[in-house]
Amino acid sequence: IPEGNHLTITSRFQIFFLSMDTLPKSDDLLLCSGEPTLQQLDRIHGKLTDSKYRTDSYVYTTAIHITHDKRVIVGGKGQKGGNVVIVLNKKGKQDTFYEHGRNSEILFKRSPCHITTSAEGNICVVDRERLTVLDGNGEVLNIYDGNDRINTSDDEFNPTDMVITPPNNLIVADSKNHYLHV
């Protein structure tokens, strides 16, 4: 917690990771660093270990999100080069794998860089080209690839982060153009 204009440094770690979230109960960090097995950083002892959460051995993990019901959702690049989202159960085993929609359309144009879920359990994925929203069954609810009035060939949509507000509005950060899309 910041004290005035300064953060209190309690520990220092030199760790490569692409995304993180906190584990319920322990508040340990769960990290994805491109490897199929997610890493767990013990917040008290500073020890980095392999967690129980593991994707297919051919997935390069790039994004992570822990849901309210303690499932872990991981995004990454699959073994055949496709971009994927994988839902892991509480035991760390793979439950669901999303790469293509019902009509074999590609769901994610690039490796996911941010994942979150709505109160209804919809999975929201940002992949630096668009936002894809899936329902709990993996059906596409919405694909948003920018606003034609803002995003042009000179100012392409480049979403890198998002949040969901309590009334269920998605706010997407367009980092290249410094816009927030609501």
C-alpha cells in the first residue's frame, strides 16, 4: 500500500512473466511466463514453485485470470500456431479449450494479452487486435474491433487491457491511440 508518494518495498524478485493474478485464500501470485505450467509465488516466503495449474504441453501461455468460482482461465498460443483460451478447474486440470467458434471461425487473432470474466460468467479476451466475448458455453456473444470513427488504417485499434465495471460495462484500453472504449 502506498505511503504518500512512495511504495514500501517488502521484497524484490527478478522474474520473467507475462501476466499474473492472485490466488484466493493465500493471496499468492499465479504467474504465466510462456510455459505450460503456471508458476506460484508464495507472498510470505518469496518462493517460486510450479503450481498445480497446467495447460497442454504445447501451449505458450500469455494471459491469466482467476474467476470468482476459482477456475483459472489461461490464454496463449497453441501447438499448431492457433491462439487459444483454456479453462482449468479448481484441481488445475483442463476443462475447456477455445480456439474456434461453432462455424470453425478463429476466435482470437493474436495471443490473448488480457482476460477477465463478467458477473454472468462471460469470458472477455483482449488480443491486441480485438475484444472477443464468449458466453459460458463458448458461444461468441460479441467481437469488437474498434470504432470506425476513431480507429482507421493510420490509427488501428490496439486493445491491451480492460476492466468490467459493476453495472457490467466493459472499458477497453486502446494503448496505441490512448483511447478508452466503453
